[in-house]
Amino acid sequence: MSRIVRYIYLLTLVSFLFACGGNDNQNSESERSSNIDSNGGGEQPYSYWSETAVRKILHTFAYGGQATDTQIRSWANMEPRAAIQQMLTFEENNPLLSPPDNLALLQGGTLSYLQEYWGGFLESNPTRSERRYIYATLYEDQLTQEKYLSPVTLQHTWTASINRRGLNPFRQKVGLFLTNYHMAVSVHKVRPTMIRSMYDDIMEALEAGIPFHEVLAIGATSAAVAMQYGHQYNRYNNLSSRFYGNDDFAREFHQLFFRILGEDYSLDYHENTTIEHTAWALTGMGIDRDPLAWGGSARPFDYWTDIIDFTDHVDAEGRTLNNFTNHHVNSVEILGADIRGNTAKEKIEALAQVAINERESLDSMPVFIINFFADDNLNDEKIAEIRTLWRSIEPKNLLTFLQEYAISPTFHREDTFKYRTAFSRNLALFNLNTVDDEEAYHNSWTPLWTINEQGALPFSPAHDVFGGQTSINAANNPDIFKSAYNTAVDNPWSVIKYFESYPAGSADTWEKDWARVIPANNFGKYRVKEVGEWLWQRFVADGLKNYGPIERAYVTAFLATGNDFGMIVDPDNPDASFTPEQLASEPYRSIIDANEAATIDLKNSETIPHRIANRYVGMAINFISMTPFMFAMEGR
């Protein structure tokens, strides 16, 4: 791509994103008057339901997913509620959303299982042997052979779980939301195995259909949270009625977990009763230590386990933990309710049921959830719809809420607009650019470091207890745009990559094969015009609404020739820029027509022509990846 076109596109990208104000609550009169009733204005119920609507859901909630075109058409032809119950589930495996080529790859989907499996040496492990160490629970230093817990191996495992066929990228996106944003735990403060267990316990509860307040209570009573906030050391002397410890998590339990700031109570009551008594409830939560917990780490700091035993007991290291004795024995008043329980676990479970039904939580929590997943352009009407939906669900169930919202006219409005975080953009590109199981397991490239360079990492919230990088952060940070731009221009191999030789002198190679998923036309040919439109819909999911003259000219030029449009028009002046009006005139129109009419030799059985054809597709995708429409999702 010529430098001038790249520069113009960067400016277009910035203006496109900032034109929307970098604001998460734009309440214009035109927006407030927009129709959100599926029957309003003569519109039939679910008239917006289409293949594009399905793809928007997959992009928004599942990092694009890996569903086949046939499956997407099937969902588009189904009644929306029936379709969404197949698309979005909390099962460990969703072979419709993420179909493996080999059903044997339908393995367990917990992070604990995946880390042990991908990092181990079972014969059935599809991971390349020389890459397994990057997933292992105990990382082995290649120089010293010292073994220890590493946050990086957990981060690699989560990132891979988004992309591996047969798993469930929607489940993993929700898991990241709950741990990185809603509960905001960090591997910089706790051990990665604690976060892993918390993540798996939460997702197992969601999969079982447990009410959402019980899911949040599981997180609130986890070892990860107890270590992060230090209340593992909190204790209450029931004889002297004295509390020893901090009230850090007592405040965050209400503010982060349930979005309660105490607006419905006096400041004195919220601070000195609700917060103080919650701190008392969080006593007796000492964490066990075990030198052999994770296979024998060389570092004593890794001896912390993911266990909180709420009894008085001696742990595997020989430490006495008086969790029952150190707990505040009597009931406590919190949020105007009498909270009872013999242990911290019992009291927090009782408190969670009260907290989720507080007016402030009922108003704030659903808006926070939808703002994270789906819409940065919420207005009064949409907020009212979201709150009404949340209140209608009893008991509160996160899956039901997300499913119902995903098919609702509230989501499928023209004024829905969602900026993409470094997670959302790079992982969707990673998923949609992966063709099959071979590539998913054997391609050594990972977007983890690109995501990190752009200000985000799994289990490492950028804003500490205030959560990870938000979409508004991403939209307002020019460094993220610069990083993405430089990656696309200076390091396009991550997208264009079409083969990889295995190490140690092996003659084997991994080969890209876009013919596995790109449909041929009725004559068995891959015509550039059709391939370009298919790629745009796959990666942008806008029904070709934004596939304008400039985008079409460059995408088809790469597909047909492997060069950008400027190079084709005038090799002596490749940096020339073009307006849509110019492209509609001669000689440009004839060049575009010729490119669109050309075919791509994706079915060629010879190695070099096959690789060239796949390289051309990769170059077109690389161009698409840096258009403004990959940085934000518009409504219908």
C-alpha cells in the first residue's frame, strides 16, 4: 500500500472515530426520537434479522466466532430466539459457533484443563511440542530449568482459547469481562492459578444457570479476591468486639460487583454501617499454602493455593488458620438488611442476594454490562429498555439477559455504535483470519503481544480495580491507532502469513488454504469481485454498507495483482491518491472492472501458485484490517 494512501486512511480512521465524540452517552434529539419498537412505523417484528445481523452479534459477543457461512445462513433463517440460544451459550464447547475439523478436538474448555492439556505431553495434544511450554501451569525457564508460576502462560492459554476450534469464544469473552472488568482481579497482585480457579468457578456457575448474584458471590469469596484486597488477613475478635484489617474490598464489593455507591442512603450510613459491617463480614478468609500445590514450584510465593477453607484448620504447609474463630460471629446490618451466616462465605452469599435487588444495582448493572459489550452510544430510551429487560428477568440470569438483548431492536438500531478495544479488534481479526484446525494449532503467531502493545492484557486490568481498557479509552488514545497502523504497514506478516516451516529440520509445513472457507462461484471460480465482497462481510459485517469505491478499488487490486491500486495505475507515482469521483471515471473505472473480473487461483495444487493466491488474500485482509470500520461497529 502506498504511503499517501496509508496516511489518508489513518486520517480517515481518526476522524471517523472522533466524529462520534469519544463519548459514551450521546443523547441527541434525533436519537431520542428514534424508533426502538420492533412494530413501530410499520416495521415487522425482527424485520432486521438477517445474515448481517447474525454476524454483528458474533462480532460483538464472540470476537467474530468461527461459524461457517452455512451455519450463519441457518441462524438467519431461524426464529431469532431459537437462533440465539444456539449462538450464545456458556457451555465449554459450542461446535456450531466454533466448529472443529476434527471432533476429537472437542476437549474440555476450562482454563485449568486447557493449561494442563496444552502444556502437557499427552499423545492426543494437538499443540506443537516445542510450543507447549508457553501454556504450562509451571513455566520452565529455558536457561535455569527453574519452574514457577507465570502469568504469561495463563495469558497465552486464554488467548488461544478464543481461537481454538471446538471451544466457545463467547464463554471466554464473558469470562474476561467478569474477571478483568466487573471484578477486576490482576495477576500482578495475586497468583495466576488463583485467577484461573476463580475464572473457572464463575464460568462453571454460569454454565449451570445459577442466578447472577450467586455467581458474583463465588467471585467475592474467592482466594484471588481475598489476596488482591488483603482481607485474607482480616479478623474479628468476638470477645473484645474489635475488628482488625482493612475495608478495601468491603467498598469494592458494592461499587464494583454490584455498582452500588450508596446513593439511596445517607453518607454516614453507607460509610459507617454498610461498608464497615461488610468488612466485618469479610473476616476469617485466610488462604491455604501448599509447597506441592502446583507440582512443586521453586518459588515460595507460589505456595499460595486457590483454596479458602472457612473452618479452623491446619494447611499443607503446617500453618494454623482460624477462619471460623476469626469471623464475626453475629449477624450484621448491611443495606438495611439483617445479614446472617456462620462464615464469611455464608454472609457474603446472603448479602449478594440483597445487593442485586437494590434500586441502584438494578439501574446501573445492566447498563454497565451492555455498555461494555455492545453500545457506546446509549441514550435515555435505550437505557430504559435495558433496565426494563434486566428487571423482567427473575432470578437474574446473565445468559438470558445477553441473549434477549442480542436479538432485541434495542441492539439492532441504526444508532448503535461500539468502539473496539485492543481485545475486540485483534481477537476478531485473529479468529476470522484463521481458516482451519491446522492453522489454529500450528501457527506460532499470537496476537497477545500486539494486544499488549495496544494497552491491554488478559488478567491485567489497565486501570487496576477500575477494570481493563475500555472502548472509550481505545477511541481516545492515538497511540493505539498508531500501533495498529504501524503493525498493518510495517509488520503485515501476522495477517498475510500463508505458511510456516516447523523447526528441528522437519520437512513439514503449515499451509494456509483460504479455499476451505471462501466460496467458489457457480463455475467453480474465485472471481475477485465476489471474493472481495465476501472478505469485507466476513471482517466488517456491515452488509457491504461501507464497502465504498476506495475500499473496493484497493481490496480488488490486492486480490487481483498483489499490489495496491496506486501502483497499478502509475508505477512511477504509487503514492497518488484518488477520490470516489475519480474512481468512477476513466481510466480508473476500467482498471477496477478488470481487477474485479479477474480470478484467484486458490485451488491450484502447485505450491508456489497456491501460496501466491493465499498471500494476495492476506494482503486484502491486511488492508481491510486498518480501515475505520474495523475499529468500530455500527448499527444496522
